[in-house]
Amino acid sequence: MKTITLRIPYESRSDVFKIVPFGDIHAGTVFCREDKVRAKAKEIKNDPFTYWVGMGDFGEFIPPKDKRFDAQVLSDGDWLKKNDIAASQEEWVCDLFSPIKDKCLGLIMGNHEVSIQRDNNHDIFGHLVSRLGVKDLGYSCFYRLMFDRGGSVTTVTFHIEHGSGGAQTEGGKAMRLYKSMCGFEADIYLMGHLHDVKILPISYLSMSPNEEIKEKSKVGCITGCWYATYTDADSPSYAEQKGYSPTNMGCPVIEITPDKREMQAVHKKIF
């Protein structure tokens, strides 16, 4: 697990920063909503107060020798080279992220990046980090953001992970996130992998140094995806074959107002 600290200067008491967890894109399949992904990248680029963190599984990265490979669900875009699938997907992801690389807090490695590196000796994640010139956050990390206005600093600590497991029920997903929130000390928790958007705020009490009881809060997020479970493609997705619920497309956004020491997670539904 890695630890990162980044100081972000700001000028106005009214400034509101947005942190976008952007991952589980699975580029390279017909189930990836490429139009929605590009729209989100453009939105990030155009907002000077928005930063983003890559949550892993950026491409499908499943080569022909992998038992999960299905040629019928490969993207029909002209950009995908059928004789160089993984490299094409890496190139697409790099092209997507290049215009917003200066706003990137770093990239988390997903299980799809792990598997292609382990089984095919293809370090796509390392290539993305190097080509984009962004921070390597590993599979999970603590990330401290220090918002600085003339020496007055507000610190927000994140715990960020790609996640694991196959929880499908509402309770199972919430419990997977809750366990992470119990195991690591942070203000905001970001977890990918589960292809859903869930926001779990928790309030708790603590005692200040002068023995006052203080109410504090932390918030956990399952960070969504850009992979459609059900489409009219000729071949069903693996999620449809397993009878998974339709995915909650898109991702939440963490809004932080440093001067007021306020934070919240919001999600606008994508149609």
C-alpha cells in the first residue's frame, strides 16, 4: 500500500474542489459506453477545480489465450486492431487520459491490469503510468490532500482501492465498503470493481483535546463503471450470463469546500 501527499493551493473562501474517481471503463468491448466516457473526460478537462483519480480496469485487456476471451464482444470501433488487441486498448486509454493527465492524482491498478501482467507478461499499467507521467498508486493507497489558502490548510485523507470480490446484493456491496471503512482511517473511501455507485456516509463522535464531544463524519463510495451489463449485442456480457443486476453507469463526485471544512459525495444519474 502506498502513501501520497499533495498540496493544492487555492485563493477564494468559496472555492469548491471536485474529485472524480474514474475507472472500470473496460475499453475494448461493445459494452463500454465510449461516448459517455469521453464526455466525462471532457467535463473534467473543462472544470479548473476538478481533479480525478484512475480506479483501475481501464481496458478489458483480455487476450485470445485467456479463457475469458470472446471475440464476439470486441469493440467494433476502427481503433481496435484485432491482431494487437491489448496494445490497441492501451493506446485508446492513453489517448483518453492524455488531455486530462495534468489533473490526475494518480492511477490505481485494477484486477484486469494485474491479470494481463501476471499471465501475459504485459505491463500495461506501468506503460500508462509512464506514458502519462502520473503517480503510480498501486492497488490501494492512502492519499492526503492539503488545501492551502495563504498558509491556512485543510487536510482531507482518502483511502483508495480498486476492490475485490463479487458482491451482488445491496447489502453485500454495502458491507464490502463498510469493512474497508472500518479497517482504514480516512475521511473519504473510494472503492471500484463492483460496477455500482453507492454512497455510504457515517457519522461518529470523538473527544477533542479540551474534552469537548465532537461530531465527525466520513463517507465511502463504490465508484461506478462505464460497462453496460445488458445490450443488444450478438453475444451477452459475462455479467448478463451470470444474471447480475444492471450496472449503475457513471461515477460519484466528491465535493470539498476547504474553507468551510465541508465534504460530500454526489451522483448524477446517466441515461
